[in-house]
Amino acid sequence: MMRRRWPWLLGLGALTGACTGIIGDPLGGKEGSTPTAFVCDEGAVPAALPLRRLSHLQYRNTVSDLVRFAVPSAAAEILGGADPLFATLPDDQRVGPDKHYAGFTRLDQALQQQHVDGAYRVADQIGKAVTASPSRLAELAGACATDADAANDDACLDDMIRRFGERALRRPVTDEDVAFYRGPAGAAPFDAADYADVVALLLNAPHLMYFVEHGQDGSDPTAPLDAYELASRLSYHFWQTLPDEQLFAAARSGDLLSEAGYEAEVERIWSDPRTRAAMGELFGQWLDNTTLEELDARVGTPLFDAFTAGYTPGPDLREHMLAEVTDAALHYTFEEPGTFRDLLTSRKSFARTEDLASLYGVPVWSGGEPPEFSEPERVGLLTRAAFLATGSANTRPIMKGVFIRKALLCDEIPPPPPNAAANPPQLSDTLSTREVVEELTGQGTCAGCHKVVINPLGFATENFDSLGRVRAEQTLFDPDTGEVVGTASVNTEAVPRIESGDERVAMNAEDLTNLVAESPKPYACFARQYFRFTFGRLEDLNRDACALSDVKLALDEGKPMADVLRAIARSQAFRVRSFED
């Protein structure tokens, strides 16, 4: 006997009122919330920023690079011993307008006692480790730190503070600095423990832990960054760590403040392999599908095993799917010069592992020219498995639609009412998933939100199952036994309304992809996402419009992604500090 089985996710009461905030303007939320252009007012002054701390990754990279600078011969051993202490510092959480979509760890500015205690323990151990033997101490401070001539001890310690301190503080070391940081050592003669205490104090300095920016003197309410501050902005944005020797040298000489010197460093920094890793974090966090469950969690259950039909997802498949999206973005940024539109519409596979490549029906990609998708239905970013798979036997068209709205288009969607359950629709043994969702969300006030704003975007890719495989029809199962009980037709026709009032029909994923790529919204949205990643804060659409427009203009002109991502460093906003509230 055929049965209809799924929990009613929303009671009728819950359906009335959840979307009232967007009635009349369902695509925009509040007016002006999804701009597609940014009008630059050169007189607008961005709000002053609070003191920003380094992210967990930036802090770890910074301390690691300082150890490699101080005692290169023993750096690997010293850092290996510090690994457990680094792990005690709190992980940064992804922060953004929505907790599930397009959040960046750079925006997490929470400060906990664990940060303070953990940094103290790291500094203490590193200080002791870099002075643990005469050879290490000599490498850190010179032979004068280990010889028997106490007459040179003061000069030896002061020189170490100036040399190591310039890197740790990321600025010139003044006489006042030397007097302060030599304090723990007391009076000469100095032993290894004295040097250890001084190093530990430098590693706990606010100038190391935070981005301390005063700007050049004589400017208000904005001040151009000085050479050392500018060097730090460049290195931490593109490398996630402190400047290297060449960048410090450009800061010392003042060359970094000249247009030619600055441009040369931007190009050099961009070509460094560390830039690829930082941009990988940008793309990985922006396009992370946080609602994607582990794909092997239901292996062994009758329904899921019947659905997978001999394909067994492994414990790493989820990560392989997400990594493929990042690899696609990095490929069009670094290997094959491509535009943002190329990323949105690409038909190439970047599956580096057999488990994902077999789902796509393509060879494993190991670098070089990526293989084309073999299936004509698979077109563009939205048909990659990371945005189709769910970890269950059922697709989730609602969540697919929400991801596109929030992460790719920067649209605002009001939260569901408190009494709305968050469980995904369950499989029916008589209806397709689309029909289940339409029945669940097709009545009450919320119908305007789901039917107009969310669901159509997800319905356009319903010809892919919940492993991301192409399907011509949906197989229906008995939820308890996994027995096949029938099939349902797959309907991908939808009116996605990428922009309010656009009634064009998308017949499939290719049409949806083209509508997204033709709209100015994803380009404006990416400019906002990149601003957040760069500056570690949410944008003010009025006061930050100049910085946003610099990136958006590069996107609109169809410049390669490499040029787009460097455009932020060339913007005026990147090179100044604001002091206006």
C-alpha cells in the first residue's frame, strides 16, 4: 500500500507572519539592502575601527615566522613543541550577517581569557625554547650573549631587542621600547633566562597581538598609513603573517610609500605562494555549504543504501566536495586567467579524488587542464556536488535556494518564526520532493517568501539527486525498508526572480546559471564579501562605497580574478586609517 510519510514542518500558525517583513518587496528585505551599484563619495569617511586582534591563524603564523627568524636551525623542533599550546587558543568562529552563510573567521573579534592565558603560555615556552642552549642563544642574539665578556652584555641585549623587536612589533624600535622590554632582565650580566623573559615579553606585546595603526602625522579625520603599517596590511591580507625581510626593507627605506615602490610590492606579494593559501581561505569560507551533512553518516541504513545504489560515500567525501569548489575558484584566479563569470558558469571538473570524480563521470583532476563535465545538465557553480548533496536520500531545495539568496546574492531573508521546525522535508512514497515542499510551504503568509524568493532557486536543480548525480526522474522508496515503491517526475521549471520583478522562466540549471551570471547582484555581493574578508568587518554601504566600487568596477569590466583581488590593495581605503566615529 502506498503511503505518504513526512512530518509537517510548519503548523498553520507558523506559516502566518514569518515573511511579513518582505511582503511587497520580497527580494530586498528592507529597502536598499541589496544594492547592485556603489556610489563613491570621496568625502565620505569610513567609521573608525576598534583595535583588531590577529586571527588564530595569523597569530600562529606570526609566532612561527618569528621563531624561524630568531633560531632558524632549531625552528621545526621548537614549533613542534609549541603545537599543543597553540591548540589551546580558541578557534575563531565564522562571523557575518548570517551564522550559516558566508561568514569569515577574520570577523571574529571576540576576546576571551583563553586568548590571554594561551598567548602567555606560548610566549613563555617560546622564550625558553629559543634560549635553551648556548647555540640557540648565540643564534638569537649573537656570540656576545654567550661569551665571557660581560662588558658587552648591555649592548648585546639591546641589539637583540631592536633586531627581533622590529619584527615582533612590526614597527621601528625606539629607545623607550628598548628600556621597557629589557626590564625583565634586570642588570647585567645576563643569562639565558633573562633573554627568555625579554623574548616572552615581546611575544606578548599589544603590537604583536593586534593591528595597531596610528597613521602618518598631520591628517584628520583620515590618516595615510605609515610604511610599516602598510607593510603589515599587505602581508596579513595576502599572506596571513608578518612582512618578510624585503617588505620590511621597503618600509625602512620609505620606498613602500612611493607609488612605484608600492605597486612593485603588491605584484611581488601576489606572486608569492602564500597568497594562494589566503585566497583559498576567502573562497572556502565564502562558498562553504555549512548545511551539508557528513555523507557517510547514514551508510548502513536500508533507505540510504538503497538510494546510493552501490555507491558508498566515504568519510572524506564531504570535504572533497567542498575543496572542489575552492579549487575551481583558485584555478580561475591563479592557473587559467578567468573572470568571476567564468567561475559562475564553468563546465569543468576540479575533482581531485576518485570518489567525487566518479559521481561526475570524469577522470580525476591532478592539475593542468581540468576535464569537462560529461553531462550536459551540469552547468556552472550551482551544479557542483557541494551545493546539491545533503547527506541523506533526499534533496533540500529550500536550503539550496537560501544559500543562493544569502551567499551569492546578499539578499536578506527574514528568519522563520520561533515555532517553525528546522527539520528538512522527508521523503514521500507518492510525491516528488518538489511536490512535498510545495505542499508544505504553499499556504499562509509564508507562501510569498517560499514560493517567490526561496523555493524556485532550489527547484531548478532538482534533476540532481542528493549525492549530486544527474537524474531523469526521482525514485521513491519505502522509508523503513528502502524498497523501491515507484517513481516521480522531476520538474525543474521555475521563475527564480534573481532580481525583483524579473518573471523570466528558468527551465533548468543552465538557465538559472545564466540568469545569475547576467545579473549585477552576484558581482555586487562578491564585492561585499571580499570587503568583509579584507577589513575584518561588515561594510557600511554609504561610507565604504568607494572601496566597494573599486572591486565592483573590476568585476563589471570583466577583469581576471587576479586583477579583481588585487584591486582592493590599490584602493584608497586599504591605505588609510580613519579616526572619525
